[in-house]
Amino acid sequence: MTSRLSCGIFVSLVLFTPALPAAEPRLEKTDLFEAGNGGHKLYRIPGIVVTAKGSILAYCEARKYSGLDWDDIEILMRRSTDGGKTWSDPAGLPRPHGKLERNPAALANAELAKRAPLAQDQIAFNNPVAIVDRNGPIHFLYCVDYARSFYLRSDDDGVTFSNPVEITGAFEAFRKEYDWKVLATGPAHGIQLKNGRLVVPVWLATATGSNAHRPNRMATIYSDDNGKNWQRGDIVSKEQDPPIEMNETAVAQLSDGRVMLNIRNNSPRNRRAVAFSPDGATRWTEPAFDEQLNEPICMASLCRMSEKGKQDRDRLLFANPDNLLRFGKEMKPGSMADRKNLTVKLSYDEGKTWPVSRVLDPGFSGYSDLAVGPDGIIYCLYERGSTNGKDIFATHYLTIARFNLEWLTQGKDSFAGAR
């Protein structure tokens, strides 16, 4: 059984010009999901990729009742084949066959029981992750109630997806080292390395702490046979004393072949953590803080734009809410800041420095994901606005921003061959 995205009929959401001229800085935004529409209270946890054929896949969690992480949730996707001018209607991805049960660790968590008791007849599909294969397929992973993980594949450019295949076994291999009760992929997107390996950041929790998501550790899982089998990598940091929460992580391969992780964390330093591996799975360096990248304690996004040799120069993109204030005041070190001021940064030296920075949205703006089209157009799907004007988790829209390098650099740089 497959799930088909409704690609035959497209709904125009906003007027676009045919292409973004390289010489003209340009930014356009379109709301793809709105809270309360389609029978869902909130849409959160965005992900976006551009396929090998140039189609754009935008996906997210559709949260039905409470809007919280353990809500009744499904994964929805929209698809564009014309550079984001028009989009298919939202469509769900295939679900696993058989009975799906609530995560026992969440049911036993006292904090969750007090804040939002879990309904036994509901189930959460979490943390969607797509990986674009340079040979055409789209690989896709998600979790079920943070207890099991599944793999899907599309061989028709994201129009249909295969039935889910369970890959929880890759996570079971962590248990002797870290006795997790909660697992999570990504979110956002994974990557394919130059040698063909598929790499997805993951995090694990013993579920005794807040939201049943803490304490936690992060690692990667990988596949060397086009998604047929998945294996665990090394846990990234084992020597934390006291432990620093490290979870939602963005990933990119550097021009020298190394793999870089950019890690969300709860350190009092309030800076993003960075670690490196020669193969995306083993021998991770101990995470170090990047003083140039503020950490409001929120998921961030990372994406390669170009690589010297294939294009004119190396470029990496990074985005997160660049803010360290809480309700307009200085925040307590290691605590969560307001999710606002989403900012895109650009590096020309593989993440050593980030000399270019431009605010994409000064208002409420949380999770985001970045992708780049073959013509050099940059796409950022992000959480925008608040349904009540104050709650940073009550996301009003998932909005896609479409912009070029000229806009990001204010005319100082152009992507070779961009339109």
C-alpha cells in the first residue's frame, strides 16, 4: 500500500515571479500550514528538502488536540514542482500495520500526567526526517510515540511512499550503553555522504525528566545499503560532568569529507555545540561551543549551499532564533529564551566563521529547516507567529521563505549559475 500526495490539482497560494534574478535581492514568504485548519490545533516541527529532480517536499507534525509533543499527531506533506509557486494539498504518509501503543515511559511520567494526561486511544507520529538521494529516491524516517522508528522510501520523486519498515533495532543497539525509554530522529532532514552513506542525527532519553524527554544523549544512525538496513553510530558525548542535555541536531558534510553536527543543548553557555566525525558515525570529537552561534534552546537548521569545485566556493547556511532574552529581559543561563528573531547565517570556511547574518523574521519564530534548489534559491520552512501572542510553543503558521543569495548578502554575493 502506498500513500499518494494530491499532486494533480495545485492551489496557488501567492503570486511569484517566474524566477528570482541573480542580480536582484528577493525575499518571498508563503504560509503552508495554519493552526486550526484541516482539523488540527497546531502544525509544528517543519522539514524541507529539494529532490534530485528539483521538487520541493515540505512536511511537519499535525497535532490534533492539545498541540503538545504527545498529542494525537500525524505526519503531513505538501509538494511543489514549480519552485514553490504552487503546492499540493496536505497528505498523510503511510502508517505501520498492526496495533500501535502508547509509550509506557510517557504514561508513567508524573510531570506529563499532571500537565496533560495521555489518551490511550491516541498516538503520536513524531520527528519526520527526509533524506534526498542523489540518484533519485527520497528516504524518510519517523517515530511512533517516541518508542519505535520506521523507514519509508519514495521512488517517484515524493508522489508516493512505500509501506513503513520498522528500524527500531538500530536504536536497541544503544541500550547496553544508554538505557533509553524514548527515541527520536532528527528532526528536519538527514544527509547522504559522498560515499553514499545515509546519516540521520538521533537522540535518546531515559524519560524520567521534563516532558519525558530528559535526561538525554544524542548520536547518529546510518545506512550503507540505500536504507535497507540501519545501524547505530557512537553516542557523541559520554564525558559530560555534570551532564549537558544534547538532543535535536543538524548535520552537514564538510568539503574535506568530515561530518559536522550542530547540536541543541542546555548548557549555561547558551551557545550551539559542534562535533566532528570522519564518517558520520564514529570517533566524534568532544562537542565544543561555537561562540558565534547563540543557543536559545531551540532546534536549528544547517544546510550546504555550494562546494568549491562543483560551484564557485564553499558555502554553509545556518538558521535559528538568534535571541537570548526571555520576555524582553536577560535570561537565566541555561534556560530557554523567547523563540523570535529567526536569523540566517552564511559561512565561507565550512563553519569556522559566520560573517554573513540576516534576520528572516524578527517576530515569534521557532523551529526551521533549510534547503537549496539547483538554481541557488534558498528555502526555509519555519514556525511563525503565536496563536495567543505570547506562547512560544503555540505556533500559528508554518511559513516557507524563498530567497536568493543576493538578499542574504545584501547584494555582495551571487550564486554561480543562479537565475
